[in-house]
Amino acid sequence: MLLQLKNVSKWVQSGGQRVFLLKDINFWVNEGDFISIMGPSGSGKSTLLNGIGMLDAFSAGEYAFLDQPVHTIKEKQRAKLYKEHIGFVFQSYHLIDELTVKENLEMPLLYKKYKSSQIKALVADTLDRFNIVGKKDLFPSQLSGGQQQLVGIARALIASPKLILADEPTGNLNSKQGEEIMETFTQLNKVGVTIIQVTHSEKNMAYGSRVINLLDGHIV
Ligand SMILES: Nc1ncnc2c1ncn2[C@@H]1O[C@H](COP(=O)(O)OP(=O)(O)O)[C@@H](O)[C@H]1O
Ligand SMILES: [Mg+2]
């Protein structure tokens, strides 16, 4: 098992009251799974993905990732876990504005302490694979939304994570680019990479092998 959530909830305080964004979520993910999270806007999909990606802590419940209790370990250990094993594709890109495309791609590799020759080679391969060689010295603000999304996806995949979390990864891509990304995910999944995608698209859902439907913060 790669990860397991037990009775996980997430709430925010508002006017002295708890507003639940997620309530009593239970599920597990095996290595090699390809899961689609679906549900209407506001149902908690991004909140769940952010929790799994350790970007935001759940308010209650237990979260185990590779047998480590994410809900109790120290921040430093948690950061090590996600930097080492998780690639995150964000809905709103989250590229670093002050860095070029090439430098954005280098970031996950620097965390993983690759040698500079390996970094050079991996960045060159990745630029090539995503057809963005010509963009390497541009800053995110000089790219279209679709191009930024491609860079975000490239950055999530470059350091060969065990788990890819993708929040509506093809939302800003044209249909051909979208299909290419889904094919890339399929290829990675075939060699054992675990994928959890949030999607509104039945077509993208069909690439996965299991669906989790969320409604008002519950699994239905
Ligand atoms: N930090 C927050 N404070 C208050 N409400 C939030 C916060 N983050 C998300 N929400 C609310 O929680 C609900 C779920 O949000 P989200 O996980 O982004 O849904 P989805 O990704 O399914 O559209 C929404 O109603 C959203 O407005
Ligand atoms: Mg969302």
C-alpha cells in the first residue's frame, strides 16, 4: 500500500463554527493505481489532493504514506517525504515567477541532489519531450496558460516521483495537448507510477482504473 487515509476530516473556523471541507474520508491507494477524483465544483477535490500532497495538513484523522504517519511526523520529515516521492501538478501552475522555464524544471532535481551533469541531461530531455525547448529561457509571465501548464506538468514529472498528483491537469490545454498528457500518464502508470488525478472530464477519467466521487466533502 502506498497511502491510506482513515477518518480524515478538514475544517476551517468561521464565526466560531467548524465548516467542514472534508468529512470522514476513508480510502487507500496501492502502488500502481491510477485514480480519478470527480465531483462538482466546491466538493473538496483540491482540498483532498492538497492534503495527500502534504501541502496542507488535515484537521483530524490518520494519514499514512509509505508506512509513515504523516499526521504526526515533524515538518522536516514530511517535507523530505513529499519532495522525494510526490510530483504535484497544480490547477493554477504555481511556477516560480522569478525563474525561467529551465530553472523551474531544475528545482525538483536540486532538492533530490542530482549531479549537475544529470540535471543538464534531464532538463534537456524533458524540454524536448514536452516540446518546450524554445521556451527554456522565458519566464512564466511570457508564456500562455497552456504553456505554463505544460511546464508545470514537466516539472512534476522530471524527478521520477512515485506518486503524481494532478489537479485538473488538462484544464488549460487544447485537446491534442490534453491527450498527449493523458498518454504520458498512461505510460508512466504502466511502469508502476501511481497517479491520482482530479478531473471533470469523462474522457480523462477513462484513462484511470478507479474513481472516487466526492460530494460536499464526503465520498459517495
Ligand atoms: N481555506 C479555506 N477557507 C474556507 N473555505 C475554503 C478554504 N479552502 C476551500 N474552501 C471551500 O471548501 C470547499 C471545497 O473547496 P475545494 O477543495 O477547492 O473544491 P473543489 O476543488 O472540489 O472545487 C469550497 O466550498 C471552498 O470554497
Ligand atoms: Mg479544485
